Amino acid sequence: MPESIRVLLFARYAELLGADRIDLALAEAVTVGDVLDRVRMLPGGSALPGAMLCAVNLRQATHSDLVSPGDEVALLPPLAGG
Amino acid sequence: MPESIRVLLFARYAELLGADRIDLALAEAVTVGDVLDRVRMLPGGSALPGAMLCAVNLRQATHSDLVSPGDEVALLPPLAGG
Amino acid sequence: MHLTDQPIDAASLAGRIQTARRGGVVTFVGHVRDHHGGRAVQRLEYSAYAPMAETACAEIVREAGERWPVSVELRHRTGELGVGEVAVAVAVAGDHREEAFEACRWVIDEVKRRVPIWKREYYEDGTVAWVDPTAPGGAVPAQYPAEGPRA
Amino acid sequence: MHLTDQPIDAASLAGRIQTARRGGVVTFVGHVRDHHGGRAVQRLEYSAYAPMAETACAEIVREAGERWPVSVELRHRTGELGVGEVAVAVAVAGDHREEAFEACRWVIDEVKRRVPIWKREYYEDGTVAWVDPTAPGGAVPAQYPAEGPRA
């Protein structure tokens, strides 16, 4: 069983962290907000904005949604498609 | 100098009158309504509707507009373009 | 010229107005449908009061360019058309999509409202009618059958 | 698949959905513009969270078909694009033009609202920025220059 949460970073957020994928070791369920707090402590993470659009397993999620080991959390900069 | 008004008929109106062009001899200015009355007296003309969209010299006109010899009056069935 | 008796290529119409500045292009293409008023349409024939129709189309295109910052192309087919053929095409290019959508919708609405064009429909059952948006059922029987003098 | 790194042909997209019944086809095509926020754009690069973007596009297309009696095709380009290239195309076919216009406008609005795609713009002056509709000026400077690791 996976014991980490995969965090994906895109576009400007990937630039700020210098990485587009981070695996966070987590033994139990936490909130999306907890994941964001962990990411902010990484090098470059303090430059991330206070509010971020997030997705869990391909669906938009709120900061209070729970995530478990094995889930994929994506931090999405402001969308600019179309 | 022309001494007639050219009347153009289109689509169903041309079918009803069996003609798509009629020259009405007219020595002086009359109204579009007068022209319509003359056309209605021609064979098939009684089948024309009471109200008809008309144009004088390529511009939509009302039945009270004046027309003079040399003008082109068009009787336009309900538009069906597009 | 906005009226044509040749097939209309909507893609090339859009290509005429799209520029490096006007990046949002909205196109409306009206194809001949296979049904009208519950009857199966086989083919149809558009006739026009050509000089007035050209004048009206040119005015609509000019007015659209005055109302919105857009470029407009408009073509309407005349003559005989089969099911699926392009009857009318409007292409509008704007800096932004809002004005391109609004102008394209306005142009096709005005074409239907102002341009003297008429449509004779030939049905699968052999009958023929003049399309009349003001009539019950949307059409009035034609005097001559499919093989009559105007066919 | 709605995302593609190959050039988008809007005309063939429209051809996929137009049928003998659905005769009114509205198309929106967004081309890369040569300017943004007052700066001259040279080229740009679209990146996406591909699996989520595909899911979002599929949902938008499905929802449009539930809201209106229309058929919808949607394509969004990824990768490097030059000025004038097609970035996004939406084609909608309906029995009548009203629903085709409404649905087409709705689809492109939802694409901008929901689909995780990002745009990196390369300007004529050598600077690079991430397009950000929520930021003042509509863009945020990129950390790496044009020839940086992501170029």
C-alpha cells in the first residue's frame, strides 16, 4: 500500500518549487490544506500564493477535503486555456 | 423619358401573376399603394395578399411612398433567406 | 459580391478576415436540412432580388463593423441546392470572443430579416412549396409542381 | 481526445458533427494573437494537467449536449504555437441556430473556467510570462527566461 501522497505542480508553481512532482510521506489521512502547508515549507514554497486552486484525483477540491496515502493532489495556477 | 413604372414580382408572387416583370403605363407620380391596386386587377392579381412587403429602387418602401415613371417597384413575398 | 451560385467554403471565408490582431473567429454555417415542417426535403432552390440583396448584405456587413470592432464576411447561395450543402455562411473575427459571437449572431438574424431571398422546397413526396416563415407550417404550396416552368 | 499537440483543423471538426438534420453549425476558433497586455507576442507554449484537462473537456462536451439539443466537438492545442495558429476550436451543430450559438459560447466560456491549461508567452522584447487572468496586466513574469529549462 502506498504511504505517500503525490503532489503535482504546474506552470508557474512548478517553476517556483523547481519541481513538478513531490511525494510527501504521510501515514494517515490529512486535509488538502495540510498538504499545502507541507509544500510551503519546501525551498521556494513560501512564494506560493495564499489561496490556490487544487485538485484531488483529477477533480477540483477545497482545502478542507481529506486526502489519503495514494491520492494525487495537484496545485493549479490560475487557468489560462482557451 | 420613361413613361412607365417597372414592377418586379418574385417567387410566389411571380407564380401567381405568371410574370416576373410588368410595365405599368403611368404619366404621373402615384403611391406604392396605387401601383399595388393596379397589379391586383391583372389576371392572378387578386390572389396577392392584402399586405405586401415592397421596395422602390432597391429600398424597402411603405404603401404611401410616392413613385414616379422610371422607378422600379418590387413586390417581395415573405423573406426566406439564411 | 455576397450572393453566389457556387459552393460556399466557410473555412476560406474565415481565413479572409482572421489576422494576427483579430484572433477570435466565430462562424455560422447554415446547411440545407433534410426536413422542414415535418416533411422530408429532397432539395431546394434559392432565388433572390439580386441587386437589392447585394445592397442589403453590404449594409449589414458595414453596420456590423460599426457596431462592433470586428471584420465580417458573408455569403449566401442562390440556385439549386441538395441536402447538406451550405446555404449561408457568416464569419466574424474580433479581438475578443464576446464581440465576435454577438456580431455573428446579429448578422445572420439581419440576413433573415432584410435580404430579399426566397426558398422553394422540393419534398420527397413530390410536392413543392415556397418557404414562408409567416405562414402556418412555415410554407405555402407552390403553384407549379417540381417539373413546372421554374424547376 | 480533446488535447492535441498537432495543428487543429476547425473545418474538419465542423464536418464531423454537421448532419442532414443538424443544419446550423456555429464554430469558435481562437488563434494566437500578436499582442497581450500591450506587449508584442512572438510565440507561446500551452501546458496542461493532461488527464484532468481531458476529463474536464469531456464533461463540458457532455453537459452541453444535455443542456441543448446539439452535437459538440472541442479541441485544445498544447505545446509551442506561433502567432496565428489555432489554440482552441469549438464546433456546435444544432437543428436551429439559437441553440448552436448559445452552446458554442457556453462551451468556450467553460473551457476557460474549468480546464487546467496554462499559457507561457514569449514577447518580442525577450521577456517571458505566465498568463494569469487574475493578475494585474493579465500576466506574471516567468522565473526562467526564454532559453531556460522549460523553453
